[in-house]
Amino acid sequence: MRRRLILVIALVGAGWAAWPAHAKSNQPGVTDLTGAAPANIQANDLIQALAPSRQTKLVPGAKPTVLLPITFESGSAVPTAETKLMLDQLVKALQSNDMKGSRFRIEGYTDSVGSASYNQRLSEKRAKSVSGYLEAGGVASSRLEAIGRGKADPIADNATAEGRRRNRRVELINLGTGS
């Protein structure tokens, strides 16, 4: 059984007007690409979302947010082939001149099914899996930090299948340049 995990990219100051037509969200400041096929998400879309204007001060964890489709097999931290297509575009975006020098925190989350200790370990493995994939693609490990948050901070109701799907996510937070 496949489980969907959502990669959330948090940033401040991106221009949303030029986002692709398939980007939709019911929440102000949130661009949800989870309905898009990962193969349709291009590096330029990610650069536009991740590269804030030079006048913008980045605040870790701040909105607006971009949700990207990431899938893993149930209970696994290995990205599916479909997910790897989107992660390849993310590698290109992070290696672009626009993103040069920016650092990112990768935070893994799970739904509420399973014990707290199991979910903590799985969230850590998923965050490290995404970080490892980006590193293998050429993104310097010094620009990435991976942490697990377990089932903390749900973004949807864990009582529904859709809510649990949305809560299984990884957040990629643009920390800006420097340390």
C-alpha cells in the first residue's frame, strides 16, 4: 500500500502570481501542489517559491507555504520512483544561482497511527531520506539539516484518511544564508 507524504516548503516573500495553473489552496498564503503529478513540478516553479526577494527577511517556519507531493511505501522512508522525479527538480532548484548559499531545515512528520516512539523514528528516517537524496544529487550537506517531529503539529484531522495523508509530510524550511 502506498502512503503519501507531503513536503512542505516554508518561506517568506515569494511572488505567487506566477505559480503554475495547477497550484491551488483554500488557505491564504499556502500554495498546494499535492494534487499535481510530481513529474509536472519543475525546478523553475520551486526556485520562484524558494528564492525570496533580496529585501525579504526569512523567518524559520513562517508562511507562505508550498506543499509538494512526496510518497513512500507504507512504513518506509524510501521515496517512490514518482517522488524521485520531483526531488530531482528540487535538487536543480537548490543548486541554482538563486538559491546559492541558502540553508534548509528538513522536518519529517507522521500521522497519529502507531506509537509515539515509532512515529518519531519514522519521521527522522523520512527527513534524513529526503536530505540524503538531495545530498546525493549534489546539494552540500552543510546546507541541510534533517530532524524528525513525529506526530507533532498536525495540519489536518487525524480522524480521516485524507487528514492522515496530509499529516504524513516533510517540511523544507528556507533558513536563509549564513549559519
